[in-house]
Amino acid sequence: MSGFNLEQLGDMISIPMPVDADGYVDRECPAEHCKGPFKVMPGTGILEQAPCVCPYCGHSGPSDDFFAEKQIEYATEEAEALIVAAFQNSLLSSLGGGSSRSAGQGMFSLSIEIKTTPPERPIYRHEQLETKIVCPSCDLHYAIFGKFAFCPDCGKHNSTQMLEVNLGLVERQLVLAASAGDQELERHLIENSLEDAVSAFDGFGRELVRVKATALGDPSKADGFSFQNLMGAEKRLQKEFAVTLRTLFDSGDFDYAVTMFLRRHVFAHSMGVVDTDYAAKSGDPTAIVGRRLRVEPAEVRRLAIVLKGVASRLEQAL
């Protein structure tokens, strides 16, 4: 998984693949519809001999199929440079280690001089990716574009892992709000934490639906899917996948989550000022049209707990 073999002139030349400053090796999906670049850290995960999985499209195949095109080009150029260098050394060795040799006596003599130029060695440029991930199932260290991915080793999708990471950031934001020392900043951070919690679940749900629709052979089932409106998401889930979202929540939690998601909409689109739409749909007895909404840290924390619980059930349902 970390080296490329070329057979040249009857001998096997092994070219180790360069690793980047953090110890990662470039990989590339061989599927024509994908060709997605990613990286893995050799020595982590299950076995280097195990099948490799594309983190983007889920294509699975032999590890050697996942060499990037630029790795093959690098290995070819490096092998050619090694062969040229070996040939030059052989010629120089035949001259007794020098670059010239004379033979003959008297009127006739033969002089041979060899001028060698060291072969140009190829330069390898590593792919620059955005997100480094450690798989919680097999401990593979890998890097990708974006956030969501299949583990290239064990194949487990990381959607739940990413949701938990993002909800962890929500908690850290609430802790920061408590120590802000400024009332306006504290309120801003709490409101942002609610928006981030909803966005985290929305991204998680969209990715689950995309993976499910792709597995069913009909990616269009995921088009336009959104989990920012739970009532709308429930209708789409029922239509496309025969999943009833509210049944995945504990008693009372679905209605609570619906209200909190509606609050997020007010903060995101109305600067926190209650409009008639929120007042009508939320059933929030504290809501007065034209007044600012308030959200408490405890409410956001309860929502995060609810979302974590329903996430695993939604993943199983899909």
C-alpha cells in the first residue's frame, strides 16, 4: 500500500511512495465516475492487505488499484532515473572507476572518455486535503476533502462521528458563553450554538440520505433534502424511504426539537425577532410578535442530547 513495483530489464525495482510531513500517503479512487483523492497513514487501521474503500463513493477493490496517477508517473520516472544511474555506474566501473581510459602502444592508441550527467530525479508534490479523520472503528488515520466519508480501511461511514464532533463544538461554545463576561456576547454565542446544533444535524441527515439513495441506485431521492425543517424532513423520509421520523424520538422530544428548529430559523433569518409564522407554528407561549426570542443554554444542551439519540436510530432505520 506504500510502495509501487515496476519490472524493468528483467529485475523488480521497488519504489517506495513518498509520505508527506505528517506521514500520509496519497491515494486515488480508481472508479471512472469518482477519481477522488484522499490520503492514509500507513501502519494505522486493520491491515494494509485489506481491500481499500473510496471515502467518497464507497467503491471497494484491491489496495494496489488505488495508486494515484501521479504516483505511477513518479514511480516510472524514478525507476528510469535509477536505471540510467546504474548504467552510468556500470560504464564507469568498466573503466576502472575513472571517466576515461586509453589503450594501445606505439603509433596506434584508443582513448575512451565518458561524460556522464546525473539523471534528473522526479519531484513529488503531495495532495493538499482539508480534513484529517481517525476512524473510531479501526483507528485508520486518513484525510479527505469535505467532512463526510467512508473509512478507506473498514468501510464504516463517519456521519455519526462528524455529528458528535460538531455537537461537541456546540458544548464548547456554550462553556465559552458562560465565561464571556459580556451580556451581548453571551447571548450571541448561545444563539449561535443553537444554529450550529441544527446545522450539524442537517448535514448529518443529508449525508445519510445521500448514501442511502446512492445504495438504492437512485441518487435523485436525495435531491433537495433538508433536515432544518423537521416536519418537512418527516414527509420526505416517509415518501422516499418509508421512515417515520417522529417514531425515532422519545416521547415529547419530537415536538421539542421541532420548536427549537423553528427558533433557529428566527435567529438565522429574522435576527431573533418573532414573526407571525413562528408564533403560529411553534405554539411557544412566550413568543410575542415583534419581540426578540430568548434561548437558554440548558435548552440547547437538551436539544444536543435529543439529536444524538435520534441520530443512531435514524442511521439504523436507513
